[in-house]
Amino acid sequence: MWKWKNVLQHSYTFTRSHTRSYSAIQRFSSTSTATTSIEFRWRFLLTRSSFSYSSQPQPENGAVSAAKDDDKFEPVTGWNKQLVKLKILLAFPWERVQYGSLYSVKLRGRITDQLQSRYSRALSLPQICENFFKAAYDPRIAGIYLRIDPLSCGWAKLDEIRRHIFDFRKSGKFVVAFVPSCGEKEYYLASACEEIYAPPSAYVSLYGLAIQAPFFRGILDNLGIEPHLERIGKYKSGDNLTHRSMTEESSEVLNQLLDNIYTNWLDKVSSAKGKKKEDIENFINEGVYDVDRLKEKGYISDVIYEDEIMAKLRKRLGVKINKNLPMVDYRKYSLVRKWTLGVSGGKDLIAIIRATGLIRRGDSSSGVRSSGVIAEKIIEKIRKVRESKQFKAVIIRIDSPGGDALASDMMWREIRLLAASKPVIASMSDIAASGGYYTAMGARAIVAESLTLTGSIGVVTAKFNLGKLYEMIGFNKEIISRGRYAELLAAEQRSFRPHEAELFAKSAQRIYKQFRDKAALSRSMTVEKMEEVAQGRIWMGKDAASHGLVDAVGGLSRAISIAKSMANIPNDRQVTVVELSRPTPSLPEILRSLGSSIVEVDTTLKELSQDSAFSNGVQARIDGIIESCFRNSKDI
């Protein structure tokens, strides 16, 4: 049983008014390296195990349609406001922040949907959003200074951060952005801020969005490698190994995905900047590389250096020129508890289990801790929640391109068993395709962001004939076998024999039928109807919803609202969401943080001495292509 100590230690709160969704999507830009195979070929190994179907409560349409996200900011007033001041006064030393401080955060590179340990320097979407949420209610925070460096996270993650920026601004506080490198993604995020600044030497590259799709068939031919693929589903990936150019089906899918992303970019930027969509598109088509053009057309506030921004902020906050601007960074502010700010949750508990990354069955046999979704650990958490009476509902948060089929099936089964006893909602983040979608099918209802990549219900199995390559390098391999099909996967130095090719194809057909039928069962569709939306096709979340693959469009907050409705919890009642997927810090993370921790202790002591001077007194996959050329692979 879960102990209350653990629940309180690993919990954070969502309310009807203040929860937001955590979303994501792959970036497709003029500077990206997105490819047909690299970005859309999701590994999902074939399994020969049989599937058993069991009954499960179907999505409650009333609960799904009734659940609404409420973005209205509700200020703390009256006695609660005085109580917050008292809590801040009694806060732990590491939670101390000067009144009138700026929350300073630098967003750069990859942002993960998985929570990170306090020793990790990686950016976590849940923590980023929680910090924005806390800052809106923290009377010590006057505004946010957001520095945006080149980003490599997904578009929907940026949508989630933008929503939190807009919600923060409802508190009456300001958000200032500094964008030294301004591409489509960086400007997309900055457009949500009240003021945007860039230096005179800023790198500006607003040229539009593009997808690059490289093809390896020519390389394979030159290396003497002959690919043999069985693809079930006309949209299933694998073209990059068998063709030298894009097929009609691949072109159809990629164009639709790119249209969705580009249209979303234009719509969101035009709404934020108060400009016509057509005017923005015409501006982009001029090829924007000059930061002065951005200022001239009203896309940024001014072209100035960072020190000049600090001078403006000093004046705005009434800080003397010879005094340091009080600031608190992302890492330190992450230590501030919601309880300290009076925004902790209610007695009703909802568990959240995160499944982020490639799906595997277990940790490496070498003893090294594996990354991604470890099915054994997820299943252990699911079973504990099923045995516990403390949790009213469960959210399975998925950000995965798939992986091992057996692992996915085992998690699917455990989720279905859990859903038979209490509401289980699947919340899709950046991507939930192949094995990721497979896992989600076990829940009572599925919620996806509008730009979530999902579906990919199909099968691709591959074998590579390396005979010519072996000849070229002077290598020979001989096999002694017993059994008609013993050399089916072992003999990579030759092509399939007719009876082997037939069995290989039948195996792929069987796996596809199992996946498709299970999807039809889970979504309460006929097999014929599911066949229309399967075929290995990738869907955006909003399109998946219109085709019945998901139940609602939204983020984590929408999933929690649906869970509350299904669990008969009043929509206006606060709940506490308990994180069951908090990571254990690794030794390298602890060692890396040791040096900076010493500095932080010294800084904290200085801040504590300064606090008394204030009059108030109350103070967040796929296989490698080359690797797969040298071994047999079975993907779904």
C-alpha cells in the first residue's frame, strides 16, 4: 500500500481553474533534420504471443463532453492572502525569494515530458509549467524574464508553455522575452510574451517550415545490401529503404502533417500579435533574416542588448542603478512548494504514471539503468495503484513512439485490468504512435493534443540480404540447421526461399490483424471501420479525434477533468495529482550539481540576511537505419 508520507512527498496539485495540458510535437522547420524514416518509423517488435480480449468499460461520452478546461486566473484574497504571507514567512531557507523578484528562466534545446531529479540540469515540461503556475500566485514574483535560445523540442510542448505564459499574464504580472536566435520555433514561443527583445546581431531565420526525407536505397545497393520488407498498411514506413524517392502515400501523409503545423503557427502568431494571417504569411515569404525588419513591422518591441533590458527592468521595478536586480532562476524556484503559496490540492487523489521514450521490457542485463519506458516498472506502478483505495482515478501520460510489442501488450493488459476498477485516462503528449497508441488503447478514454502524432496502426517487418556485401569484403558464413524454417532469420547472406517468404508474410499479416482487431475492440469500432483509419497511417491528434481514435482534444488538464467527472468528483473541487514516476538521481547528476550547490548555499545565506531588510517581512524512437541494415527487424 502507498504510504501517506510518499503521497505527500511526490504530489503536486491541479485545480479546475489552474491546470494546464502538457503537450508536444516534433519540430519541422527549415533547419530541422526531420526525415520520413527517422521521424516516422516507430519500432514495435513482432511478438508471437496470442491476444486475449476482456471486457472493459467504454468511454463515458457524457463525462468526456462535459469536461471543460477553465483558464480563468483566480487571485488569492481575504484570509487566504494573509495565510500565504504566513506560510512564506515560515518557509524553508531554500524557498526564500526576495519580494519584487524576477523569475528568470532560460529555455534551450531539448525539453522532456518526464520529470527530472532535483540534481538534473535537463529541462522538464511539467516543472516548467508548474513554475509558471506558482509564479502567478507568488506575491514575491513581479514578473518573468524569459531567455529563448535555439530549441529542439516539439511544437505542442511549446503550445503548453505558451498557454502557461498567457495564464501567468492574467495575474497582472509581465513577461519579457529575449530572443538572440530567432527561428520559427523560438518566435512562436516568444509571441506569447508581453515584450520581445533581440540584440542587433541576432540570428533571424523566419523562412517557413520544411520536411526533409532522405532515402537510403542507393546506399544499400552500393553496399550490396538487399532489403526485404513486408509492410501491412499502405502508409506504413519503410520507403526510405526500398525506394529512391518519396511514394505517393508518404507524400500525402507528410504534406498533411506539415499543413497542420504551418497553419497552427500562422493562427497562433496572428492571434498573439493582432495581425492578419495573410499578412504574416506574406511577411514570411519575403524571407526574414534582418532583426530590424522584425522591429519595423511590429513583431518585436525593440533591438537592444541584454544589459539594456536589465536597465529597463530595474527602472520598471524601482531598483536603484547600483543595486542588483533581484532574480530567482529555474532550478532554485523549482524547490518552492505549492503549499507555501497556498495552492495545494484537495483530499481526492488522482495518480499519474508517465511513459516517456522507447518501450522496453526491462532494464539492461548489464545492470546499467535503461532509459525510456521500462514495462516492468510501469506494470509495478499500475498494480500498486490497482491495489490501493486511495486513488480515485489514474492518468497514463504517454510520450512514446512505441517499442517492444510484448512490453506494450503487457502494459495494455494491466491498464485494462486497472480500468475495470477505476477510471483510467490516457493523455497523449508529443507522440503516442504504434506501441505508444497500443498502450493508450487500454484506458477508458484517450485525450490527445491537436498536434499529437498518433495512430500508425500497421506492421513492417524486414530482413536484409547481405550476401553481396559479404562477397565484397571477403566474408563467408555457413549455417547448419534442422527444421524447414530454421534459417528464416539466421541466413542473412541470402534471400528468402519461396516457403520462407510465404511464412514471413503470414507472420506479418497475423500481427497486423491482432493489432487492428484489438484497436477496433478498444475503440468500439467495427473491424471494417478501423481498417479505414489504420493502414499504418500517422494522424495528428485533432484528425485522430474526428476519426474516433481518440475521445477528446486537449492536454493533461483536460484528462484530469475527464477523470474527475468519471470518478464523480465535482468539477470545481480541487484534487491532488500524485506523481508516481519521479526519477531517482544518478551519481553523475549528483556530482555535477555538487559544485553549483556550494555556490547556491552561499547565495542563499546572503539572501536570508537581505530578507530582513524588506519592510513586508513575509517572504517538465526509432531504430538506427544503418544498424537495422545488419540485422533482422520486425516493426509494427
